[in-house]
Amino acid sequence: MAAHGNRDNGKEASGAPAPRAPERVRNVALVGRPGAGKTTLAEALVVATGALPRAGRVEDGTTCLDTDEVEVRLQHSVTLHAATVEHAGHRLTLLDTPGAPDFVGELRAALRAADAALFVVSAVAGVDAGTVALWDECAAVGLPRAVVVTQVDRPRADVPAVVQACQEQLGLGVHPLQVVADGALRSLLEPAQGDPDADRLRAELIEAVIAESEDESLMDRYLAGEPVAVPDLVPDLETAVARGAFHPVLLAAPVTGLGVTELLDLLVSGFPSPLERPCPEVARPDGTPVGAVGCDPAGPLLAEVVKTTTDPYLGRISLVRVFSGTLRPDTPVHVCGHGTGHGWGEQHPDHDADERVGTISGVLGSVLRPVAECPAGDVCAVARLTTAETGDTLSDPARPLVVTPWPLPEPQQPVAVAAASRSDEDRLAAALTRLAAEDPTVRVDRRADTGQLLLWTVGDAHAEVLLDRLRGRYGVSLQTPPVQVPMVETLAGPATVTARHVKQSGGHGQYAVVVLEARPGAPGSGITFGQRVVGGAVPTAFHGSVEKGVRAQAARGVSPGRPLVDVEVTLVDGKSHSVDSSDAAFQSAGALGLRELAAAAGTTVLEPWCAVEVTVPAEHVGPVLSDLAGRRARVTGSAAAPDRDATTVQAEVPERELLSYAGALRSVSHGTGRFTRRPLGHEPAPAAVVAELQPA
């Protein structure tokens, strides 16, 4: 959602539709795989409502929705865009979503703002595993769904086969609403003359609509052989779709306009209004629950930021879904963030602030069109909410509330970023802060053990888009050095040494002698220090000095860049001088002793390992296991989900092998896999890995 005035692409947008009562509002997410034609369909729908005089083309970068410079270059969506139009007295907001797995966070934001999903499937490409995964995303939040098969006019289009694939792969309740006959669309709601196949499909459709809507009186009429007219079916169709178990299939050719008007008619007459969708769970900022909140324009204000963008002229722009109450310009609101203080996890730092709403606008892609207000059930853009981030709640300052956030994918792929020059450091820091505010699937941290600044992303495509924005939108000159995996060392065996730190250069000298024993400790034990000194050979006052020196040297390591870990060190003897011994001298002796212990016993290089859980459809378990085997993984178990076709594989994997795993998993699972990881500890690194780390 870019944000500025009318964009000069040769088209002028009409004014924003007037606010409507919730029963005359429809919020629809367009969902589908990349290349299915979502943006082209959305453009055709916008033009058909008269909001734009003519359609742009994805290939030319002239659509009203894909306005991001990265999208123009890639020719597919990478972020959520919205367009609010009017049709048949209804206010209709289309939410165009990315289809690539890396941008599932944008999809989930759209599903929070929407009351139904329109699944876009290409009549050429058909249904694949990615389409099914997106379908499952919508099913997981209970969103009503319909299907539109696009590109039906393409030479290689096979409409009957694709409709059948939808029925077979998307589950029960999928029924065609139209068929193609002689290059035109025929509604199955209308009786067919002399077409047995159409008659059969119409009978199946009517029976499914009546059954899902539970209209017993219409069922009795139908079973009695009475004719069922279209006006009789439309209310039941809307009820069936809203209940989420009936999914009509429509056909369209957006470029030629075939089926576009019919689709608009279905969206307003057959899709649910905000009144038919429950509000997300709500609590007070202290975490105490609040009773059910209804979609009432006169009720208490409750809204949520589903998308945040930054415009160079207007500043921060928030795309907001209003669940209750009415949002008006120049009124105070409470902005509540989902931090640990609210019990909702650590998506971003906790914050609570009162702000004043600026201009409220209807959205048409990159064009903001001011409106007088945004009542419950509607979607709008709000300017200059300086603290609001994606996922934040807007409410009445006198009655602050917070909405339970939607689940987000955990970013698992790190990218190291560094400013190319000192002058870029402040610009990079500010740009990363903005990226994290706009995209809650981004995490930024500086790794203490390597000093690298890491940008955690969902996958390769996500990383590419973020880096493009840093360089293009924010003008940062940056470098992306290889991500460093911190290696450590431990002793290869036991050893005993005598370390002498004796210096005399006039005046007080430095004198400290320590005898240290050491052996490898238990994994994860760190540095443990003890003493068995007898007879006061080393005064008690200096025992802590020796330990401090040992620990400081262990943190620095005995090899460059590799701390020493998991070592048990014992001070057993030593000597001191009544004048020349000091805290500094015994610290130096302790550090020297640890270096000599490492030289005497030898060291073993350790690499970090992670516990990993990989979830994929059962058909992809084999390729996933093969890929893990090539990453030196140890598979520790697997479990099949009882309620769906998915298997979770548990494994232990070296962290080095996970640097590019997000992209590899996308490849072997055809975009359907996901994984999580947690630190497990360190284990000896193979000789080949150690050899790679040695300087040339």
C-alpha cells in the first residue's frame, strides 16, 4: 500500500465511495499462487465499478495495486494492497495479497481485515500444492471462501479439468456456479434447456446450497418438483457461503471482461457482511478479557492496524480495519502494542500511547481519497499515527483495548547487513526500524558473539525485497557479508600447568605463580572454577583474581574469534610475593595459565547445533529427509497430524547448515513446508568444517 495522491499512470481515480452501514460492506481478500492473475482480476473489478476508466497491465507496471518498485520489476505482488470501490449500493474493499510463501505474513494480515476470501486459480496452471496450502491458511481462521477460475480465454485453458481439480484437492463443498458454453458463461442457477450435464450440475448445486443453508421449506419445494427460481436461491447462497462450508466456483477472463460483472454481483449478493463475522478476541491492556464486541458503528471504538507503510511526503500510513465504533478524523485514539506486558508474546516492544487521528481515506491502491469517517466493518487508511505499527490496536483512550494478534511466521533466514560507509550507519539504523514497524515478520538484532547486524527474514524472496527497499526506498548503501556462525573451542583432554607472571622493572614488580589443572567439562557447562590450595600458597584474596583472569581469557579464546567453553579449571597451588603480588598480577597469571593449558591439552573446535521441527505434507517427507541427510542432520522422530495431511519431522542440525535452509525447504516441498528451530548446544566440528575456517 503505497500512499500518495493520484499516481500519474495515465488514469484518474474517481472519488471515494461514501461510508456505508455494515450490512452494505464487503471486505474480500484475493488469494492465490503467483501468476494466477489476482492483480489483473482486481484491476478488472475496479474498472468495472467505474473507479478507474481503464485497466493497467502487470507487465507494464501500470496497475493501480502493484505500485511498489520491487513489484513493478518482479511483475508480481510482494505486499498487501487494497482498493475500495462501490457496486450495487455496496462498499467493496478488495485486498490483493501476495501468493509466494515468503509473504504469508501479508496474507494473514489481509485475512484479519477480510470477511471472506476469493480464491484465484488459473485455468492454465490449475491447482498445485501451494494453492492447497493457501486454502488451508484460510480454513485455519474459518474464513468463508469462493473460487474464481481466471484466464479461461487462454489457448491452453482447461476449465472442466481445473474445476474438477478444485473439487478434488480443496475438499468438500466446492461446486461450480457457472459453465462455459459457446464462448459465453452460463449460470447454473438458471435452468438449462437440453443439456443433461448442466442439469446434473444445477441439481447438485441447488441441493448443496439448500443443505448448507438449512432452508427446509425450500428443500421441501425442491423435492416436490416445484421450480426453484434464482431469487429464491440467492439468500440461501449467501447463507451457505457465510457458514464457510460451501464454496462456489466462478469463471472469468479479466482481460476481456468475461464474467467480471457476474463476479461483482456475487461478491455483494452472495458474500457475508462484517455483521456475520465474529470480532477477534479482545482484552484490556493488562490482559484481562473483555466480553464479545459486536460490529456496531455506535459501539466502543475497536480497530486494528493491518498494514503500515511509509510515504516520503505523508509519513507513516496505517491501513486499518474497524471492528466496532466509528473512526473519525482529528479525534484522539489509544494505540496499544502487543508487547510482553500484554501477554501476547514479543512481536515488537510493548507500547501504549494516545494519539490524534489525522486524515481518514478510502484506498485505491496508491491513491488516498479522503472520507468523512470509517464506521464498524470498514477498512480505511489513517495518516500520521506516529507510534502505530502493524498489529497494533486503536481504541477509545477512556477505554483502551487490545486485539489478540494474528499468528506470524517466525523469520528463520538471517542476512548480515552492514553500512558501506560511516555516513550510512545512521541511515541504515533508521531504515531497519521502519522495516520492522511495517513488517512484523522482520526481526533485527546484533549478535553479541559475532558482532554482526542480522536481518532475519522468512526466505530468499523476502530477503531480496527487504534489501531492495533498503537500497532503493531508503537510499542506504550497504553490504551483505556472509553470516558468521560462531564457533567455540574446548580442551581436548586434561592437563596441568604452572604459569608464571613475573616482571621486575624498578619499583614494585609483578609476581604471581599459579598451578592449574583442567579437563573438559559437560556440554553447556561453560567455565567452572574451583580451588584446592593448601597452606596459603596463594592467598585467599587472590583466588578471585585468578578466576577473573581465567574467565576473561576464555571469553577472548585461545584461537582468534573462538571462545573457550565447557572447561573445569582448578587452582591447586602457586606462589606469591609479599610486595609484588597483586590482583592484576594474578589475573594475568590466570589468563596465561589457561593459554598454557590449551597448548598442553590441545583444543577441539565445536560448532552450534539446533533442534529443528519441519512440517510438510506427507508426500514431501521423503525429499525433506534426503535434504536433511545432506546437511549432517540427525533425525530424532516424526509425527503425523491427526486432523490433516501433514507430518512434522524432528531433527538435530548444525547451525551452519541452516543458513540457507528456508529456501531449500521451499524448493523440496514446493512451497508448502515450514520449520522452527531452537539452540541445542555445541558439538565437535568435522575436520572438513574446521579446515574451511582456517585462514588461507
